[in-house]
Amino acid sequence: MLSSLLRTIEQGFGPLLSSASDIAFLIGVLMLAYVILAPSIRIFVEMQAANVGISREWIMHCVSCRRMTVVSASECEYCGHKLNIPWPVRLRQAFSRGSEPHWLEVTRWIYTFLGIIAFTLITVVAFSLSGAWSPQSPLEKLFVGLSLLTWAGLGWLLGRVFGIGTGGPVSRLRDAVFSLALAALLLTTTTLASAARPVEETVIAQVRVDGQVAQLGSEAIALVGYQLGLEYVHVEHAFAGFRWVAPLAIVGARRLELPMDERQRRVTNFLWNHAGTLSERGLVVRKRTDQFMVRESGLYAIVLRGDEITIRQYANPS
């Protein structure tokens, strides 16, 4: 139902949606590049500054000696006058990144660099496996662009939450709350992008029907009452919204197995052999046989469309 609604929206907006999707996708890619490159450039600049002895300090004007002094203690480093710094400022200074020991600085660089690598790898793997880098429709491209933008914002916030010297506990808590909100938004946009992707059809096999006989390759089976059965494994997890089907055989007077590669055969055998254990974990595995009327002789295709499988007349015999 959601896919049908999204297709209706896509047809309604037409070329306008195509332009908006291009802009959203470009902005998402640029923001993702910024989140990855900006901290990398900052680390490089800080390393160059450390090499020439530049450091970051809190300074203030001493009312006694009239000189600029580094705020490293409660007294002026030149005249010893008490600086009388309010405690909220002291607290802010304690959690800010001013002058830091070299070992802590190096640790922060390594920690940040590892975080950048992890974020980049997760991004590449997730979007490669999902096919998000090559959206198939303007609406899918729009939601992918929004997902990229949301993911970039989430990565930036997580960097502030878990980074070294990125703020005090209040700001980290605030960023953590915003991160949860962005995570929920990311889940929504990725779900919509998946629903907007056109469903691909795959022809599993072709069956030639001649009266009460169905032929698959070089083998033939007799039909009963012009009914051709299709046996398949149906896997479903209701809570996760996951569904998967794998065709097994056509069924008439006897059962005739469909062609299947070794990997898919091992997967289906494992699922069926462990159906009881998997059902206890919420993954329901069933074998089903659907019956199709094939009164007209001709060529029929066994078609897998998303998580649905059917038999469709392909052509009439010449």
C-alpha cells in the first residue's frame, strides 16, 4: 500500500520531483563529504600548528598589572593578583579544550581519525548493500538524498557526543537527544526510500503447457484439472516487516524441482531444517503450494517480484 501511494505521488509531481530529487541528493552528498573531510582537515591543521609550537589558551586582562595573562590558575602569572573568575566561567574552561598535554592531543587525533574511518566504512558498506548510490526513481533519489543529509547530521552529532574535548556534559546530553531524533528520522527516510524503489521482476523458469501436460526443460509432468502448483518456501518476521520467498518446484501429478544454484539450495535447506528453532525467535518458515489455472496452452513464466511469486502466461504458442 505504501509503495502504491508513493508511486501515485511520483506520477503527480512529475518533472518537478525529478529536479527536487537531484538537488536533495547533491546536498546530501556534499554534507556527507563535509562531515568526513572537515575533521580530517582540522586534525591536519592542528598537527601543523603543534609542530611550530602554537597552542590554544584562555587569556584575560589583569586589572592590577594591566597585562594579558594566561588563565591557568586563579592568580595572574605576572603579579600574583587574584583574578576573581566566576565559577560558571571556571566550569566552562574546565570542559573546554584549551592547552592540553601532547599525549592527550595525540590521543585525540588518533581517536578522531579512527572515528572518521569507522563512519566512512559504515557509510560505504551500508549504501553499497542497499543500492542507495544508484536510485531507480526520482522519489527514491529524493529520500536517499534526505537519508544522506540525516546520516551526515547524525555522524556530526555523534562525533560531538563521544569526542574528546568537544564540550561539557550538558552539551553532550543535548547532542545525544538530537542524535536520537535524527536516528528516528533516518529510519523513516530509509524506509520510504526502500518503498519508493521500483520492484524488480525476475523470471525463475519457463514452463510450456500443452493441454494437461506441463514441460520444464526436458522433463514433463501431467496436470490435474488444468491446475499447475507452485511450491515455495515463505519466510516472514512480522515484527521486523521482513519477507522472503524462494521457489522450489512445480507440482502436478508429481513434483518437479525448479533450477536453483547451490548457495540458494543450502539457504532454503537450512531454513526448513531449522524452522522450529527459528520460529521461537519470531522468524516463521513455511512451505506453501499455490495452485494456478493454466487452461490455455502456451508458455508460462514463473516470476519473482519482490517478495511475491506467481505464474504468468508469457506467450501463446505459434
